Amino acid sequence: MIVDGSQIDFEENKLLLTNIVLHAESTILCRVTPGQKADVVKMIKDTGKRTLAIGDGANDCNMILTANVGVGLYGKEGTRAAEVANYSIG
């Protein structure tokens, strides 16, 4: 499932979004704020599911740190995501 940041409104749609995300095999977030990324990971973790977050920039750090397993990519966005992650990929 692919979720655009404009579709995430936790106040109005949290239960609906949670149910949809939990029934998807995987979820890809795009055009979301760093806070929204971490909120979605936390929302999934709060249901007892394990989470994996992959990111390549400083804007992904909160998401990576919130996930059960965080993977940071070294790349054009810098090294911050790789520095905070459980696992780093060049």
C-alpha cells in the first residue's frame, strides 16, 4: 500500500488508516513529514506488530529510531540516517 502525506490525518482517520495498513503486506509512505513517518511506525507498533523503517536522510531519523529495526542508507542525503540506524547500507 502506498500512502501520501495528504491522506494522513490522525485525528479523523487513525482507526481507518490503522486497519488498512495492518491488512497490507507492506506500506510505503511518500510525501509525508518526518513526524508523520514516526507516527505511522508508532501506530503500527502499538498494535503489537514489528516494524522496519528504511531511510536515507536526516528527515528519516525519527522514523528509524521509532521502528523495531531501523535501516539507514548512506547516500546523497547525507549520513545521519545511517548513523542512527540499527543497520547501515552504503
